Amino acid sequence: MGVTVRIPTPLRRMTGGANKVELEVADLSQMIDRLESDYPGFKERLIDEEGELRYFVNIYVNGEDIRFDHGWAPPSNPAMKLA
């Protein structure tokens, strides 16, 4: 499914200045893997050495922070947003 990933200002240098990217992914894990594939080094800025989302990274699905609602497996949703 197509999702829009909004890229925060500190990470835009990795996307050539783009403030959002469109990806075809089914879940959050695929989204992060695809970002890493398209923009090498992206994953290490999101995920720590233990495989957890870094404490300063917030990911929202339909305005809901995944840490409190869905964890790493949010329901399929075209409105995934990285912030």
C-alpha cells in the first residue's frame, strides 16, 4: 500500500531535501527497511543497537504515537507519518 512518510528537518539531508517521500509498504518494518534501501544510513538514525525505536524518534499512524498504541506492528494504514 502507498504511504506518505513525512521527513523531519534534521533528516532531510538524507532525502535530498525532500520533506516527504511516498513508499509502497505493508507495515512499519517494511517502511524502515525501504527508507534504508532508498536512503542508506536512515535506519541507524531511527533504530538503536537493541533494535528499538530511538527515544527521540516519534512515529505516528493517523496522529497516534505507535509507542502507546500499536508498537512495531501498526495496522496497515496509508497515513503512516514519521516525525
